[in-house]
Amino acid sequence: MALCVAVVMTLVLTVGAQSKETKLTGKITCAKCELKLEKDCATVIVVNENGKDEVYYLDAKSGKANHDAICQVGKQGSVSGVVSEKAGKKIITATKVEFQK
């Protein structure tokens, strides 16, 4: 019984940690046109974490909505949302995308 409780608590804590909204600040750009990471256009934000650039892909809906603004030439900005990982890529399901003026 104690083992079941421990497993359930671990799952609850893991899900809770994954659903925490975060704000990423960096360069919002195209993974194909500027970064040469993909065969097709994809909106990403490049964030410097501990001296290393990390690439977060915007979810399909927010990526498409903001792609025209950054394709070919990226812009500094921030993306707020929930980060997850899928197929080895960091994905942010954006609730807010802002570009610096």
C-alpha cells in the first residue's frame, strides 16, 4: 500500500512540475531559415541557459500565428507557457508571445 501511495505521489509531482508556466526570453526565429535545423519552417525561441543555447519549439498553433514576423530574420522577445518534451525536442505551449520593440 505504501508503495502505491509513493508511486501516485511521484506521478502527481511530475505532472505538476510539467504543467508549471514559465517565461522564456531570447531570440524568436525560424528553425529552418536561420538555424538550419529543420527541412520545414518552424518557430522557435533560442534561450541561453548556463552558457549554452537551448532551442524551444513553439506549439503548432502559436508557432503558425507568429511565424510571419520572424521568418528569415529573427527578433528578440519572450514566450510564456508550459514546457514539455516530445521526440527529443523541447516544446512550449505558448500562452503569450511578445516581441521587443
